[in-house]
Amino acid sequence: NLDMLASYEWIDKQNLVLKLRPNIKTHNIAPLNGRIFNAKDVAFNIKRKAGLLDPKLAASKYARYAQYDGVTDAVAVDDLTVKVTLSKPNGSLMSALADPRASMIPVEMEQIGFKDPMKFAATGAWIEQSYVDGTRQTFKANPEYYRAFDDGARPGVDIYEKVVIQDRGSLVAAFISGQIDVLAAVQPQEEAQVFAVKGVQKSLTPGPTWDHFAVNLKLPQFQDDRVRQAFQLALDYKGFSDPLGAGWLYGGPVHAMFPESLTSDEISKIAGYNPATKAADQANAAKLMEAAGFPQGQGIKFKQINSAASSLDSSVRLKDNWAKVFPKMDVTVSANSDYAQFTNALNSRSYEARSYNHTSVPDAAIDAYTYYHTKGGRNYQSYSKPWADAAMDKLLIATTVEERKAIVQAFEKQYIAEGPPLLQIRHPADNLAIASHVGGYDMNVGPWSYNSYGVSPRWVWFTEK
């Protein structure tokens, strides 16, 4: 989103002026018909994302509305100028605007709605051409996209196609035979075959996501710190992660690739995470669970929900791990194939425990605030501690890496020590196999490139085919 700006200026810590590039055209789709995207659209988007348009529904409609904490208004001064007013400083606001999942949409889209993908229209690099639910989605390069190819980040191919192949074996075969150009999340048992393809390119980098286990603190059994401490000590992070592929990282409460966070190496030396002390840590976990009144886990009972096949695998692996340390714990694995049903359980705080994968936003402060502040939009654990809220409030207005680093690392250590209701297991790597004729992926890799969110295709081109 930020590359839509010609410039921005902080007048002071509570007043921001955004200047749009001129002549940014919307897609040539009714009712927009290629009209110029203007400051009124931007002001509308900022107020919408901040929950100002419907504050009573903000927490349920906009999971990341807390990123815009302090924003009280956004006004179009003229066609290219937006003035944003805050009630207090927010040192992460520009990062919130840069989140690739927080797209700027034309005002009309709110009325058009978001049920029919063929009606989606904005200003982006791709225009939807066809959509078959659960099967295929095709996009054509936007000929009126506001970036020139020489500027970078403009499609170098005419058609971008997303196909759904549910069976993993069929998906791998499709890559090997040349039916698809990119294979994501290459698994250890697939590597020999996949990377034997002539000219194949391999990209292995830290990813932006984190596998996790979380409990709902509304349940009395999870309110005892010792129970949550026992979970953190009992989990065999290395044993869980190694079979899933190379390149993974240990993860603390805040993504390990942020410059402010504890690094993967630092996390790996903390009790529970440290593979060298795993036997002793699991013995301590059993003692803590017994001290909390649940010997060998007896009396602890919960349904562990997940969504999608990869999360189901994680759920089963977690259940097996708990059974080794707490053999009398009663854990039921429940898969929600309907994603809407799964998210509703999170938003309503009606679930008991979950195993899933979340994606960090590209800023440590707004990511931490979203998950750990009492009013955080993705604080599905119902976690609420005055000390944590104070840390998050302080973090959001901090403006230097050094100041933010001190706050983040102190928070991480205390949160782990008290027993984390949201327990990060690992950061999976982005392990990609890329066909030989695809160029440009090397320009858009790493944890904040968001490959799985479809950001990459506008950077690529075909060298030959």
C-alpha cells in the first residue's frame, strides 16, 4: 500500500499527512470503470481499518484494528492529500499501512460486498478473470497498473493462475510435469524428486508464520499458571519440528525474525525449548501439573480444534506429545473443515484449545499488541494482564529499535515464565521449488515477502517457456 504514496510527513507525533501518487486508476470493472483512486478512498480505508466506522463491531470485523490505535480521524484535504489525526503517538502506523493484507479498496466495494470474487475491484496489479470455487482462479495483468515494469513490482507475465489440487502427491506431480510453476512447502520426503527436476530453483528462507498451541483462559483449568507452564516445558519443539522440514526456527511470543525480538538461538536456550534439557524439563512439567491438582494430567480435558489438513497433522502430533508426558490427560482432536466455523469459535471465545498457524504482520509492536493486549484483535486466548497491557501501550509509541527491543524482550521472558496461553512452537521455513523459466523470485523472498499471500507474482517474469 505504501507505494501508492508520493510522500508522507509527520507534522508532529499526532498528525500525519499522506500524499497520493496522481492518476492511480481503479480496475476497469463496473461500477468503478477505471475511475481515479483518490484521497476520499484512502481516508475511508483508514477509518474502516481503525474501526471508526462501526466501533461496536470493530473487534469482530477487523482483527487488526488495534494496529491503528490512537487514530481518531482521517480526512481528505484534496484529491491527493489525506490528513490523519491521532489522540496519542503510534510508532507503528506506517507499518500497519504497509501490511500486504490490509489492502486499500475503493469506497464502492463496501456496498458491492465481498461474496462474489468476480466483482472484486481495486487498483492492484491483477484483475480477476475467472473463479471456480475450490478449483481455479485466474487473473490478468492490469494494463493500467500505476507502476511501470522498469520500476519493479509490476507483472512480467500476462496471466496468473491459481489452481487447487487437494492431494499432495498430485500437487507434486503437477510441478514435476510442468503443469504448475511453483511448489510451496516442499516436504523432506519430496525433496529428492522435486529438486531433481532440470533447472529447478530452490528457495529456503524463514517464513512469516508460526505454528502454535493455545488455550482459552475462560476455562478454569487453564487459569492456573502451573498448568500452562507445564505445557510449555513438556512440548518437544525440536522433535515436533525436525520431521516437518529444514529451515525452521524456534519462536518466542514475538516472531524471532524481528530485530527487536529474542532470536531463535536465544529461545532455544530457555528451559522447555532447549533440546539438551528436554528430559529434565518434561519431568518438571509433570511435577507442575501434579502440583496444580492434575497428576499425570488426570482431570484436564479439552477439545483441541484446528482448520485445514496441515493443522490437523499438528493437532495429532501435539496430542501424542501431551500423552507421553501427561498420560491421563483427555484430549480430543477436532477438525473444523469450515473455516468460517473455525474463526467464529475464535472470535466468540467458545473454543477450548486450538492448534493452528498464524502469520505475523511486518512490525513487532503491532504484532505483539494484536495478540497480547487486552483489546488486541487476535487475542483469542482472553489474555488480560495489566503489566502486559502497559508494556504493549509503551511499545506502540516507542520510536527507536533499541527502546522497542528492551520492551519486547522483557515482555517475552515474563510471558514465557508465567505460562503462555499462546504457545509458539516454531516458525516454518518457506521452502519453495521454482520452475527454471520463472525469474524474479530472488527479489522477493524472506519472512516479510509473504509468498503464500500472493504478493510475489507481480515481481516475476518468464525467462523462457
